[in-house]
Amino acid sequence: MVSLAILIQSNHFLEFCNVNPNLILILFFLPQNQILVLITFILTLILLSYWFKEILILGILVIIGLFLRKFLTGREVWDFLILIFLGTLGFYLIDNFHFILAETVYNIIIGGLLFLISQFFNEKEKAGIKS
């Protein structure tokens, strides 16, 4: 999933009005992916020196997000969207704040859609196990 996000993001497949969503940031905060994404983060940090600074910033934000999660609402979807919001703001305040508002909104929209899709597949998987 992370490899697909990197492919889509780096090729600007979802670019809209010169704004490209940060799919990697969004995936980092999906509740089901945290351990897998942190492992992928470490491997990517080692292998992709081109994005070293960006990946390092994302990794730090994810670690902060993991600690912040326990102080949020306790509702998975709201916590996920709040973390996307805070993560996007943090990332672009540190890296480049040219499209900060547009990308924050776009990331929340894409993140919400990805959350719904992941919930749909999780429910189908749980239903298949119970049958």
C-alpha cells in the first residue's frame, strides 16, 4: 500500500489545481497501518535519500501523532482526520508552506475517503471470518 502511495504521489496522479495530496502522510496516520508504515518509513529513509528530509519530518510527525492519539477524541475517524490536519500543517510549516491551506483540505478529503474504504474492507473481512 505504501509503495502504491509513493507511486501515485510521485507521479502526481491525484494532482488537482497544482495541489498534490500527501498520500504518504495520510497513510502514516491510518490506525491499521501504524506499525507497517513505521517499518516502511525506516526502510524508505535508508533507501530513498532523495526524500530524506521529507521522510524524516513525516517520521517525526508520526511519532508525535502516536503520542497525541491518546489525548484526542477516542473516535477513530475523528482522530485520524485531526492527525492528518495537524500532520499536514506541521509538515508544511517545516518544509514548504506554499500550498498549506489547499493541501490540508485536500489531504483531509482524501484521508476521509481512504478511511471509509479501509473500514469497508475491514468490515467485509470480519464478516467473512464470522461466516
